[in-house]
Amino acid sequence: MREIWILARRELRSFFNSLMAYMLLVAFLGFSGFFTWISGADIFLVGQASLQSFFGIAYWSLFFFIPGLTMGQLAEENRSGTIELLMTKPVSLWQVITSKFLSTWLLIAIALAFTLPYYITVATLGPIDHGAVWTGYLGLLLMSGAYISIGLFASSISNNQIVGFLLALLIGIMFHILFGILSASFTGIIGGVLNYLSLSTHFESISRGVIDTKDLIYFLSLIVLGLASAEFVMVRKRR
Amino acid sequence: MDILVENLTKVYGSQRAVDNISFRVKTGEVLGFLGPNGAGKTTTMKAITSYLTPTSGEIHVGEYSVTDEAGDVKKQIGYLPEQNPLYGDMPVLDYLKFVAEIQGIKKEHIKSRMLEMVKVCGLEDEKHKKINELSKGYKQRVGLAQAMIHDPEVLILDEPTSGLDPNQIIEIRELIKTIGREKTVILSSHILAEVEATCDRILIINKGQIVADGTANDLRKQAQGQEILKLTIEEGDSNTIFETIKGLDTIDTVDLMDEENRFEIQSKSNMSSRRSIFNMCVEKSWILTEITLVETKLEDIFRELTMK
């Protein structure tokens, strides 16, 4: 655990040193703020004291921003050879990968924390469903976790960052909408499976205010599966 | 801490990068790996650091097995990889601190170790710069500093002096020698003079196999089956001298180098002709102005062993 924290701290520092963190914060807050308050199906148009429109925007913007954060993380280690440096220090590959996961997750959590003023503002405007807001944030966090983990897996495959980015989007889009769309055209077991695989199904049910263990298990298994696959690929590369 | 490598083999696809190598390095010994590109030096070193898993064979660092107790082994090893990968976006001091923490150095010692490494590796003026902004030589020093920061029992340096200027090369060689008195050091190099200057023992590897093992002098003796002398005799008829030398019973071949009575002679194996030549000159009253023993250069040994 101590090692993971040391590694994660380095990752976080490199996010902030490389302006990546600031770019994410500015882009995410600007994007979500614009569509939540100023344009489109914003809060004033909906006319309800609810953060649903924000969650809808964040659901999409995080989907695009996260691969940008993860694309280089393992690809760069492989390309520059720093992974060799880490692997000859007393840390395991699993610790390296989880530290990258945790630091990115923390960065997303910081970005989400900056949107808490939205919550406070809306809460002063009218009666808000506090439970739904918190579960909505939980849903965003879990979704981000899943995409970070997928992004790390994508980043482990090629030494090229762009490949990491596109591959993460490609895998992500399946969970994000494709499985959902496909499940509508199938019935029976296949439809059920596709519906269960669709990330949006689980995200919607959580952000509506229902925390179901089924959904938690879904997100956690996606996270673990992504990280384990990334480790598998990295081990294969070393031989 | 001793390093024991037993029957190490590493196969990549159909290529045997390292083929059944066995050797032992003792504490207080500096071992130099020599060999042409692709001979298996780096692979062997990576296997010792546990970065690569051997196809077969056993490596022990001290009492720890590299395959089974990699965690313990890694704590004992300081490693400078060949490409010297570094996190370019980090300032030198931050980077050294990061490595020190990862190596599990106690918090209260971290600062003093960092400062010592900065001093030893000559990074005083560059310590606040980002690693990307450093020249190759300074990057190499950072690589050395991170390898030594936890005062490891075993140092593995893959081409430690590449990219350094001549002054720095000498400093680093001295440093390696000093460390090598108490610790175990393995280094690889293309530069033969460097290996000769720094290492107690030399291991020449070619095509994944050890082709020579010993001190620089051992290797010379091994290759130097026959003594070669250059001599110049002033005045006198070159033909007479030639014939007389040829008549000595220790001589194998004689060559007249040029008109000024310069000869290159090769003695029969395991014999020396220096005495008999001197005696011959005294007897004939020839004036011997030069007699030089031609040392087989390490370069020649290297070429001979690795061109096969």
C-alpha cells in the first residue's frame, strides 16, 4: 500500500506538472458548466431543482476526457523504458498499474468536487433530491473508474498514445451506448446479457438514486477486469 | 553479496540470446562484461535484476533466488539500464526522492542520501532542473545516482560511462572502483580500455556464450601463446643478422621490417628469446638499440575471440 501511494503521488504530480490536470479541469468544468447552465437542455429549461442535466453532460464529457488522460500512461512507460526502471525496484506490476488507476481516479474526483457549487446553487433554488445527487456523483465516479481501467488496458497494448486513445474510445463506446442499442433489438437471453453489459443501464439506475449491489458488482468487475488485462498485456510484453 | 549464475539460458523465439552461461561474482569484485552488440550482455544483466525471466537456469543474489524471491533481490540491487530511462518531466531532486522512497529508505535518511548522491555524481548545478533539460552526460549521472541511492549491495551498470566526457569518465571509474571494494559490481562496456581500467575480472561473451573469463593479464597470457619482439640493431649487414637470429634455437620466425635493420621476431611457443638475443649481440658486438616486447592488446584478444 505504501508503494502504491508513492507511485500514485508521482503520477498526480506529473498530471499537474504537464498541465494535463489543468486542461482537464478547465475543459470539463467549462463544458459541463456551459451545458448545465447556459445552453441546450439546461437546468432553467428543465425547470426542476435537479442535477440530472449535469449528470447527463458529465456522462458524455468524461467518456471523452478519460481516454485522453489514460492514453499515455502505460504506453509512455513502455516506449521510454521507464517501466524497466520501476520493475527493477521493489514494486510489483500490479502496484504500478493500480497506482496509475488511483491517481487518475483521484484527479476525476477532484474535477467532480469542483462541480459541487452547482449542487449548492441548485439546492438554494428549489427542493432538491439530495439522495439522487449523491448517488449521481457516485455513478459518475464508478463510471469513470470503469473507463480509466479500460483506458489503462488500451494504453498497455501499443507504445503509441494515439492508439491508446482510439482503442479506449472504441472499447468504451460499446459499453457506453452500443450494448444498450443492441439490447433493444434482441429479446430473451441475448437481450438480457446485452442489457446487463450496457454501462448506461447501470449508470441510470444509480443516478436515479438506487444503489443496487448488482450495479456495484458490474462496475467493480469492469474495473478489476480492465486492470487485470492491462497487467496481463504488460507481463506478456516483458518476455 | 555474491552473485551466482547457473546454466542461464534465455530464448527469444528461435534465437538463443543467452546460451547456458554460468559464472560467479564475489563480494568486492568488479566484473566487466565485454562482447559485441547482441552478444547477450544486456539480457544477462536484465535476468540478474529479475526484469527478465530466464528460459532455464538459476540465479542467486546472496542467498535469494532471483526467480522466487524477486522482491528481496530488487532491494539489494542498484541498476542502471542501457537506455537509461528516466522520468523527463521530473526535476532531478524530485526524481531522486521518488526513487529513495520506492527503495524504502527511512524518511530521516532520504535527504542526506539525496544530497550525497548529488555530490558524488556532480549534479550540484543541475539539481533543480527538469531531467529533460539535461544533456546526455548529466542524464547518465542521474541514472547512476538513482542506481546507488539506496546504497545497494550489488550494482549492475549497463554501459555506465556512455555519453560522459573524459573527465567524468575517469571520475565515474574511480567511483565504481571505490564501491567495488566492498560491494559487488557488474558492468558492461564496449570500451576495452575502460573494462581493463575498472574491472578486476573480465568476462567476454559472444553469441550468448562465455568465451573468456579472467583478469586482463590472464586473458593476455591465454591469447599470447608466442612472444613477439621488435628489435633494431644499428649497423651491420641485415642479411647476416637475419641468418644469425634465425639460427637461435628459440626463434620461430623472423621478419625484416625495413632497411634500417628493424626485425620482428616470433619466439617458439612458451619460450622467450630476449636473453639469447642479448647474448648474440654481445658475442657479435652488434649494437642493440631497441628491443620491445609486443603486448597482445585486449582489442586483439577480443577480436580473435568474437570473430569466430
